[in-house]
Amino acid sequence: MSHRLLKALGAKPADIWGDAFDAAAENGEIRRRGIGLRLGGTMPSPSTFTANITLYPKVNALVANEDAFGRLSDEHQRILREAAAKAVRYVVQNAPTEADRAAVYCGNGGAIAFAAKADVAALERAAQPVYEVLQADSLTKDLIGQIRAMKAQATSSGNAITPCGPASSGGPTTTNAEPSEFPVGVYRADLPPEYLIEKGMDAQTAYELGGIVTLTFKDGRWRGHTQSAHNWPDCGGPYSVEAGRVSLRDDQCDPPASHLVMSARWKLEDGELTFFDLRVGRPLEWGSKPFKKIG
């Protein structure tokens, strides 16, 4: 039914995930993805969320095999049911709001936009035939009614999502269209996961990226090495400088060298290299702390 809805809206649905999804998104085969803000950090690069379009609610369910569950004692069945109920209560009471998640996503370099009212109305009209099919089932029709009633009764908490674009940490501007000289050398910054989380990065992304990061710029190429428990391979490729901006591309971890990893302005003061005004790349990963020159 999800595929039927996407087709009604003019999309061509595809079941693809993992590395295959990242590659398809990079080469343009995949242009859109249905995903919540909670998983924004799993995108191959920061993207734009349309915050006022939710095609359908998503529900996580705990399912037990009837025969296996039946072999458990009454006490063990009670424990499982109680644990499931407690998990639901904990999530409801402690989960971040969508506004909180939106703030983290924006801080990580993502963007959030809102579709125009006319476009939302057009989507609703296109989806109506699919809803009619769903509502042919009495239980589904009742559930849809309950969801719509909850939506109608919901009140604003004053914690609404607001549009945002890629974050900028400020700094001097330049209008020089000629290539600028980038300070080659070896630079290092200690960016542990705890620091990134404290600055606002989601935990999953922070633990993937966090560590002692060493950047080397030499002979028109850059290399990034992260000392962490993950033991990630080094990534790198060519970099270019134009109009006061440096752009890094990766032909080691994401070949060919068409993947733009980061684009930003920079300043070097007292042996510290600071990136700012990021247009591509996660601001907290590249620009939250200066990189100390070590070579």
C-alpha cells in the first residue's frame, strides 16, 4: 500500500538500503527518501526535510511467535508484557520532540523546508484514491478515523519546527574570484563523540565520526584520518580553492572523485585552521573546533 501511495503521488518507489542506497543517492538514481528526523544522521549527506508533509504514521511493533510465547510460563509472559509496556511509557515520556530533533539536524548541516499550502492540498487530492482503498477495510477505516481525531485535538506546544538552512559559524567574507592560497600542512583536532553530542550532534553520527581527526593537505590532495575505536580507513582526494573557498572531494572512500565532502571558507591564526561558512559538510564535524597545525 505504501508503494501504491507513492505511485499515486508520481514517485517511482524502490526498496534499497545500506551501501546500495548511498551509492544510488550519490549518482542521482535516488532523489527522495521517506525518513524521519530521528534517522537524519543516517543519510549519506545532509539533505532537505519537508517538515509539513507526513505521508503516513510509522509504528514499531514487538511481535512474538505464538507457539514460542505459549511455551513460556505465565510469569515469564507477564514479565515480557510488563517490559513492553514500560518501554512504551519510557519512550513517550523521554523521547525528544520533533522540534528537538529538527534543531539537531539543522546543527549537523541539514536543511528543513515547508511545502506551500497549495502543494500540500494537491498531494492530498492525489492520495485520496489510495485512502478510499484503505477505508474499504472497516478496521483500517476506524484507525484512520482515530488518527485524524488525534490530529484535530492536538494543540501547539509552542515547540514547533521552523525552517532552517545549512548552519554557518560566521567569519569574514570575501568577494575575490581568483583562487586563494590554501595553507598546506598537517592539522589535528580532538573531536570525541561526547564533545560532538554536547555541541548538538545526534549520538549515532557522533559515535561514527568522533575521535582524533588528522587532516593532511599536500600537492592538491587531502587525506583524513580518524583515530577511534572504529578503525575507519583513511579517506581523501583532490581539493580545490576558488573565491576564498576550499572544496574537498573524496576518491578513496567514495570513488569516483565526484563526492563533494566539504565546502567552506577558512582562516589560519596562531597555527590553528578554522573552517566556517560551510555550504557542504556537517558544521559540527568540520567547524566546531579549530585544527591545530602539527606539520
